[in-house]
Amino acid sequence: MDACGLIVEYNPFHNGHQYHISQARKASQSTCIIAIMSGNFLQRGEPAIIDKFHRAKAALNGGADIVIELPYTFAVQNSDRFATGAIKTLHKFGVTSVCFGSESGSIDPFLYAYKTLKTSNHVFEKILKDNLSGGLSFPDAATAAYGTLGLTEENLDLSKPNNILGFSYVKAIQEYASSITPLTIQRKNNDFHDESIKGSIASATSIRKQMLHSESIDTSVQNAIPPETFKQLQSYKEKTSIWHDFEKYFPFLRYRVLTMSIKELQNIQGVVEGLEFRIQQTANDATTFLDWMRKIKTKRYTWTRIQRIFIHILTNTKKDENYVDCSPSYIRILGMNKQGQQYVNHHKKNIDVPIITSIANMNHSILSIEERATKAYYSVIPAHLQRKMFKQELQPPIII
């Protein structure tokens, strides 16, 4: 059985994601679609609007055959580290192809860009370092450095978010899992950062913004999501009374920062170059999370980089817990259907890491971070529900 891997977050699962699954199945000619999905905290340093179990169920009903979890230690990272963790895990799980959405829509520019970077990497690294020293943020410094290699908008626009992620996937495949075939399809009808819903294919950003603004699922949102996603969103809201966003964590984050010593803050993953002082000083006057972010933000530090730091503060993830350069030590299945079960039974003898279905009865440092992150995620729901929601971590995977 061949499998095609998709690297996803499904925050929430929408019609564009369903289209991606159907096109990936068609392009790869695979019998099994495996989605590797970020858990409760995401690559851009945000809490998922609903938890990973409800998102996994929506994905399985939307066409995925297996949903596996991308561990926190890989998920809340920059695009290259995020991609490397996902590709290494999918490689361990035996996928033969990976299909991603991009603004480009053609795989050839990505392969050309990789070859160009590989042959001129020393030039790229020098220019990148100079640009960073000049005060540019990493994305701006990297875009300018790519331009000096001739990688411009005409061949591959590496200022576009999905092209950036796609290029990271291709780099990781070429360097760590060359037996995987990279495939891409063009994103339909919306931009990654669109903040308004413009039809039945809408960005996850616009869907979340509308939901959080109205605290309900209006007609425009319903038109942009499959019925099962609507069901899972409603189910989660009924259970917990909330959809997650950073503002709900603001009081706890502010308390954490104001009661931490500078040394403790300095040891948090991602905190560099004296940023601990800026984070703590601005905490005194911040009135909302958005206000705090605006007070910290500078040209050098991107919004997403600062958000990732706040997630690491929330989960108390320290620099010495950085496992992003390690090979995956387990594969955790969140859910699967009958086709997915057949794939696991067919391939499990050839998979050289444990396949786990819960965090119970397994002692591993990365899983201990996962447990901590899950408890932090649920900390904003009513106290009597926190233990009940956490029990999902200890139960068998979703089967549909």
C-alpha cells in the first residue's frame, strides 16, 4: 500500500483542505492519505481554536485515512524545523510521496530553487548573516539573500507563506528522505492571510477571525467548512464553552512573566539577545495580549517568532529541551479509518520506531513535553472539565 503524506494544522479543517486531500490522492495515486497534524499549539505560535482530537475527527471524516501527531517539539518551530520534523516522521511511517499546497502550483521551481541553494549555499549564508546583522528579520533577510541567487518572484516567490513552507518541505525531503516524491497543488481562490471570507473556499485565518468575532458559526463560516467540521466545532464549544485564542491565555502569561526571574525567562526556548528584558518590561503596561505583542514587536523580531516564545513560556519549554535535530522516536496515531488500519497492519513490521496510540505507559522526554503542553492548552477551560479533556491523551485513537 502506497501512502501520500500531508503536513497540516487544520485550524479548522475547511473546504480547501478537503480539496487538498482529494487532489493529493489523485496526484499521488496513493491508496492511503496520512495527515501529520500539529497538536494543540501551532507552527505560527498560536493555540489551535479547538483541540487536536476534534480537529483529527473532522479530518478523518473529510477524507484523511490516518491522522498522526506532529509533536510539540517539532510543531512550534520555524518553517525549516517544522518541515524537518514532519518529513522525518512521515519517512519513518513509510510514505512514498508528500503533497503540499502552494502559490506556485508546480514542483519544478521548488526543485530548481533547492539545487540553486545547494550549489551556492556559502553565498546565501554570508548574505543572510549580513542582512541579519543589518537588523532585518529572518524572513526579510532570507528573501533578500534568495534574490541574490536569482531566486526571485519570476521563478519562485519565496515571500509567499505556502511557498516558504513548501520550499522547506522540499529541502527536508532532499536532505533527509530522498525516497519521498514531493508533489504540489495550487491553492484555490484565497490567500493564506486573507482575513475575510470570500466564498466556499476561504482561508483558515478568515474563518477563525469570523468565529472569534461573533462567538458563533454564522452562514459565511458554514459555507466554507464541511458539515463534520461544523459538528466538531459545535461539539467542542458545547463541552468547553470556548474557542481558544491568545487573549484567553493573557492573564496567565502576564502573571508568569512578572513572577519569573530574568534568568528563568532567559532559559525559555527562543529567548535570545536580551529579549527577556523587553518581554518583562512591557508586561507591566500591557492591557491585552495584542497590546503586549505590539509593545514587544520590532523590525528584527517577527510576530510569529514572538508568539512562539509566548507558547514556550506558557508550556515552560526550556532551551535544554530542544529536540528538533533528533530523529523521531515514536509515531503517535490520533485517529484512522479502516483503510488506515490496513496500512498500519501492512507496514508496522517495517517501522523502526514505536507506534503509539496514547501517552500512557510510555516514558519519553518528548512525550513529557507533550503532556505539559496539553495541560497548558486546557488551562483556560472550566476547571472541572480539564481532567476530563486531558483523559483523551490516555485513550485509544479515534476510529471511524
